Amino acid sequence: MSFQDENPQQNEEVKTAEAPKRRRSYRTYDYGLLILTLFLVGLGLVFLYSTSSYTATQKFGNAAFYLKRQGNYALIGIIAMLIISHIDYKIYIAKLTVFRIRAVYVLYALCIFLQVIVLFVGEEIYGAKRWIEIPKIGSFQPSEVTKICIIVFTAFIAYTAPKKMNRIGGFIRAGVYMAPLILLVAKEDLSTSVVLLGIFFIICFVTSRKTWYFIAMALLACGAVAAYIFLGEGFRGERIEGWLNVDTASAGYQIRRGLYAISSGGLTGKGLGESSMKLGYVPESHNDMIFSIICEELGIVGAICIILLFVLLIWRIYTVAINASDLFGSLLCIGVMAHIGIQAVMNIAVVTNTIPATGIALPFISYGGTSLVLLLCEIGMVLSVSYHIKNVD
Amino acid sequence: MDEAGSRTRKTKKEKKITAKMQIKLLVVFCVFLAALIGLIARVVYISNQDKYKKGALELRSYVTSEIPCKRGDILDRNGNILATGEIVYNLILDPKVALDRTAYTEASLTALETVYGFDDAYLRNILATRSDSSYVILKKELTYSEKSAFTDHVASLGKEGNNVKGIWFEEGYKRVYPYRTLASHVIGFTDADGEGSYGIEQYYNDVLKGTNGRNYGYYDGTLNIVDTVKEPVDGDTCVSTIDANIQRIIESYTDRFLNEYGAENLGVIVMDANSGEIFGMQSNYSYDLNEPRNMSRLYTPEQLALMSDEQQAAALYDMWRNFCVSDAYEPGSIYKPFTVAAALEEACITKDSMWDCDGGEDFPGDVRIKCSNKKGHGHISLVQSIMYSCNDALMQVARIEGRDIFANYQKKFCIGSTTGIDLPGEAAGQSFSVSELNETELATSSFGQGFTATMVQMASAFCSLINGGTYYEPHIVRRIQSSDGTTVKKNEPVVVGKTISESTGAFLKDSLYLTVSGGTGTGAKINGYLIGGKTGTSQKLPRDAEKYLVSFLGFVEGEEMDVVIYIVVDECHDSAKASRCATAMSLFTDIAEDILPYLRLYPEGEINYKLKSVDEKQTVTDPSNTIYDPAYDEGEVNVISR
């Protein structure tokens, strides 16, 4: 990573200095973002091993069981990221040469197909059908693909007609496009649909000239979600109960254990690998609850470092978005940024019992192959955008 | 790529992110930043919540728990285990943990019901009523196999077995007596709290008990849990002077006797005359130490059903009581050698002095105390007075002695005071004080009537006559050793005092040998052995009830040790045997014959021994065949008429 890559301002200077050269410079490739991503993925694998080794030994007799699987996915994801980063992102909205259909439509259709399929053949885990079992490879979560689809499709709509976004009608029109995707996900997985809605909302909010509409709408959406949560049937009601009475309710037991873990870490933690709560006390300790174990092992200091890494990552994507050579690139980056930001915030908020329990994973760190590969693909898209930043207008 | 890029550029004219969008994006970024910073604050807040810290510690910590210690073993003198502790398990339910998740509750209850057959409603009631508790004992004293039945079942459930939570096994010890009934009165038993009752278990309770360990975790000032384990200290082992084989021989004969004839009380003591160590001690029927409340050996179920609670309790106490130590009775004629010993020692009489017996003595108040032979023994020597158990001569000896000497020697022989044997519930008996010893009292006391003594007192005092005058404190525990086998305390023979001189002792031994070879004790002869001893038949109070206590106090001298064997039969249920000391003597010969070779006291002319012993046994056990002179037996009865 060269010094210049770190800062877009510096890029400006390089740009002028190298004006006689070709407009596209390799130096615009955001190595900072790449290194940061690889660092997060590496760190994620370390934490995953620490948190999963006990459970893996108990279940499979192999401490590295989860690490090996996640490592394979990380490798696939990194290769995919590097390839995607060298593909021009505009190809997503360009018409395919063979069928004369835009790629984004194909992706949209694929997502709808997968979401419908999962309702019929999905593997039921924890009372919800969210996974498709693929023999020999493992389970696959279609909603993760939907997240990419939402990012690209919303960016595409906003890009093609940014002025329409200024009116409420334009927003509603975009919403109609998105509704099938989001509702199909919402049927089985409310929290993921909240993430999707959030991505869509943020892209629209940034594109539109109006502000107050969105704030009003955000409040309305929050109210709707709250109503759904509070009035929702079955286990959702239990989750609220667990959230409100985390110290006593039996539904709050997973979160309660997480809080125990966080508080027993103290300032500097017990040291990497030294967590005692991961020894079967915190369920899903390598998954949604991984942050609580990080807190226990690395303490407040470690938790702040992890959160700062996410801040840094978001900021990196933000700078790429600001400097992108065209609006579509910017919007893609905003979508990715929204995705990572929302998930990080939601996951940590759940673990700290700030919001009711949801099944949102911590990006790059929680166990989950589909999520990791597709997040790396998204970063690949952002890198592609950074790669195409023009030095001279 | 280039193609696609240029096409877009052509149609959309290089649309770029506007300044307004950039500001709004910055707002979004700031919202994320704020949210994440807020979450950092939240993490810091949670970190400082002591309740969560404690919660985490409580999950991993345990309530203070006791680590049981092992009660010390009781061994016989050869190291055979008479009493020991066996590991058992208590089944504990922790309702708090079992109720933590519904899956735990269901899996745990199902497992308990399938393995131990608990009632579902019963368990749910416990969970409901004691949900705050972490410790409910469901079952006590499970064996290892009963415990592993549960753990195996849980293991067989596989993944589902992980939901079985809040059930664990607490280790403990259960007192076990491998020989069940052997030496029950000497060993004693332990109650449910692990405290000893009766016998060595009670007397040495503090030694045997040990100290329970403790396992406790506590929070220090910085809320760290500090684990402390106070290791349990196992109780010390008591090595008894009892020899299990000798005891077994004794019990086989006493049981046979009680089964055949029955008696109110039956006592046997076998002890070493030169140390006070007791090899065997038996009183009445033994009871099963593993089930000390089971009286089925003594009573039929119908009899038990008829008894009231008080009667049952009284019967139990009666069964547990050690007759040899706790009961005092009038010893009778076996006291005569002691009277003679005192007189000789104080030179009131000489070994050659002669006595005239006219069949009784008259005392003031129109009281005549008759001799065993109502016609009188005539002119007899001192030795003969012992041999033929002459009351008249002994009354004269006592009169010469006077009350001071008599009382003084009773004290020396520990008659009327406890011997200090290491068994609980020792009775002192009642003897006359000097001022109470008037003419009549002195006269009756001379032949062992009027005062009471215990078997231990008589046997111990007799030992001092045999061994040349050294009174050893009788004891039943030789050595106390720690659980790893190192000796903590050795009970060396304790010399209480000097009773008589060697020469007096030698004279008495001769007299006692003569008593067996040609006097009242011929029934105690054992082929191949030189047996000495004295018979005793005492008439119990009230005298006209004609109830008798017959006894034989004998000894055998060997190269390595001198053994004293004392037999007491109190009110034999067989009326033909009740008043005859041959009853006691036949028991003596049976027991001694088996015990002596075991104690490495071998008969002379061993080749003949076996053949003759068969003869001997037949003659002794056959009541119709009398090898003793019935006249002596008859004469033993001391009748005091007014």
C-alpha cells in the first residue's frame, strides 16, 4: 500500500503530477481497502477458531472443523473479490451481448427464484426456512444474494433516473421494484429484510434532494417494524420479552450469557483464547454472539479496536463513493457501505441487548460461508469502482 | 469492459455524485459512526455491571460443597477389615439449572423417570416448590453401578443427552461391616449422621470420624472468584486386639448354645493375661451391624408385631448392650481365690493352714450361711477349700482378714470400680464400703455374693493372679494408625498396679490347677492341656426364686502367652443346666480346645490329641454322660437362709 493510496486528496496530487500519462492509473486501486478487508477476514478466522474450537471438538471431535470450512470460504471469497475488482462495475447494468438483457435484471430474477425456491425446499433451522441445502457443499443462504441484488438494483434505478428520486413518486416506484425481494425475505427472516430495507432506504436518501420525507419515512418504518415486532406472533413476542427482561426471562438467556461474557472481559480481557463462556455457556458463540466472546477475551480495548476497524472500513468505502468516476459507482459503494454498516451496528446492538434479538451476523467475523463470500464480492465491487476512478476529467 | 463503460458514458453524460449527495452521504456515515460509538459506550457500561460479572462467575462457580472424608477403618489384630467405608452416591437435583431451559427440564425429567422410575408428577412438584434451590437429594446411597446406569443412559442419548442438565451425583461414604454380625458388641455401628453407637465405633468416634473437606469459591475485592479446596482428612484406623478367627470360634459355640438351650445372658471373654489385650468378647446373640435395627435374629415377625414402640426400643437397647462390660452381677465362687490371695498376701493365714468345715456358719440375728456341702467338708487344707469351693473355710479366712484388708484388696482388684476398658457403657458394679462390711457382708463377700462385678472386672483381676500380680488395664484397641498406615498411637499395656506377690500367685495357680484336675472344675479338663480354673454358681436375688448364674474362669499357661477364658451363663433356660457350672465348663472346653492351637498353645502328645478330643467332645456335649462329680455341682449352690 503506497502512501498516496491512503487518501483521495493525495490522489489528486498524483493525478496532476502524472497528467501526461494514461487517465487510468493502477495507483487508484484502493489497496488500503483491500488490506483492511483482508485484515478483518484474517482476524475473523482467528476469532472464529477461538470461539468455535470447543463446540467443534464437542460436536465433531475436530477443533478446527469450523475454521477449515470458513477458511475455504474465505479463500473462495478473496479470489472472487480480486476477480470482481478487475471487472468494470458498469457491466452489471449493461445489456448482455447475447440476450440483450441487462445483467441486473438477470440477478433480480435469480433472487426472486431462489427466494421462492427456499420456501419450498429450504432447510428449517430454528423454525425458519432460510437455507438451501446443496449436497457436498453445504447450506446456502439466498437472502445474502438478495442483499447484493438490492444494492445493485437500487443503485441502477437511482442512477438511471436520479431526478425522479426527488419526488415521492419516484421513491415509491423504486420501492415497488424492491418490494417482491424484500417481502419474500421478510416472510422467513424479518431481520434480514430490515437490513435490505435499510440498504434501499440509504441509497434513496442519498440520491434524493428531499430530506424530510425520508426522515418522516424512517420514523414510519421504525414504527412499522416496532408494531410488527410487538404485535407479531409466536417467537417474536418471546424475543421482545427476552429483550425487556434480559436478566430473568428464559428467552433472554442467550443474550444474558452474552452480557455475562462481555462483562467478565473487563478492560483488557482474559486474553485471546482464554474465554470461559465459550465453553458451552454462550450458544452460537462462533456465530451471532461472536462479539461477546471477543469482548471477553480482548476486553473493552479489543471491542473498541474491532468497532474502529469497521469505522475505518466504512470510511474507506465512503471515500471511494465520494471519488467514484460516475454516479452508479458511487451508489454501489453507498449500498455496500450501508450493508456493512447496518449489519455491524445491528449485530453489536443485539449482543449488547440494545435492540431485541435478531439473527444478524457480524460482517467478516461471524461464521457463515455465503455471507463471507458475498461480502467479499461486494468489497470487490467497491475495489472495482476505486479502480476506475479517473485521474483527470 | 471499455465498450460497456463508454456506452454508459455516452448516454448518461458522465453523471457524477453531486455535492448535496456527498453531504447526505456524510450524514449517513456520521450516523453509523455515532451508532458505533454509542455501542462502544454500551459495551463499557455492560463491562461495569457487577451483576453480569457475578452471573458469569455463578455459571461456573459452585455453591460451597462438602467433600466427604472417609471414616477410619476398624481392623482386627491381623489386619482383617471389621468396618470400613464404601463409596456411595447421592442423586442430586439442581432445580435452578434444570429449569433454565424447557429443553433441559424435559430431557432431565425423562432421563430420571426412565432410569430410576421416578413419578413425573413427583419430580415436577419438586421443581415447582424448590425452584430457587440448587440442591435436592432425590436418592441416597446409590452404588457405583446404579450411578453409571444413569450416566450410561445419558451417554446413549447422544446429542439429546446434552440437554440433561442439573442432575449430578454427590460422593459419600457408607459404613460397611464385611463380617456383618462378627464381634458386633465390640465394634458397634454408626447411625445415619455417621456418629458411632456402641463399641469401638462409639468409644473411638473422634478418632475414626475424620474431618470433612470443603470446596468453596468466593469473590474477592475485584470480583475474581477464588477457589479454595480444604482437603478432607480421613479418619484414623483402629486396630483392635480382637482376633476375628477367635471371635468367630467363640460365636459359633455361643450361638449353638443359645440355640440349643438359651439363656438370659451369655458372656465370653478371652484375653491375654500378660497385657490386658482382649482376643475375643461375646455377649448373647450378635446382631447384623449393617442393619443394626433388624431384630429378626431374636424375634419372629409375629412377636415384633405385638410389641409396642417402647418395647421395641427396649428390645433394641437390650440387643445392643454389651453384657461383658455393661452388666454387673454377683460373681459367686470364682471370687474365692481373690479372698485367699488377700489373706496370704497380708500373712493373715499361711499356705499350710487347715480349716474345719461343719456345713455352715452362724451369724448374729439367727442367720446361718450354709456351705456347699451341707454335711461339711470336714478338716481341709487351704488348697482343698478352693478345690472343693468350701464356703465355711472362706468365711473363716475373711473373718481373719478383717474388713479393712478385704475392702482394700477389692479396690486393688478393681472390683466395684471401672477397669478403664476402651469400650463405652462400662458398669462399675457395687461393692461394700469398709463401714458396710459387717460380719455377714464380709462372710458372703468372701465367696462372691453380696457385691456385684462385671465380667471385664473379674477377667482382668484374674489375669493379675495368673501373671504374678501385675494388673493390666484391659483394652480392645491395640493401635491407632492414620489412613496411610502410619501409627498414630500405640496402646501399650498399661500397668495399673501390683495386686499380689509371685509366691502367692504361684500357690493360687497350683490350687486352680488342682481344682480342675481333681476338684469342682474337672468338667473343664482338656486332654493334652494343663488347665487351671475356678467354677462359680451364684444364686440370684431374690434367693428363693432359685435362679442361677453359672460361670467358669479358667486359664492356660503357654510359652508365649497365658490365656484367660471366662464364661458366664446367666439363667440358662434349660432347667437341668441352669444351676450347674458344668454348663459353663462345657462351653469353656469347646471354645478353648479350638482357640488354644490357634494361639500357638499346642496340646502335649499331639498325635493322641485328635482322637481323644473327639471322645472328649462327645462326653462333654452329652448331658447324660457326667465326667464331673455331681456332688460338687450341687454343693456349689450357696444358700443363704434366714
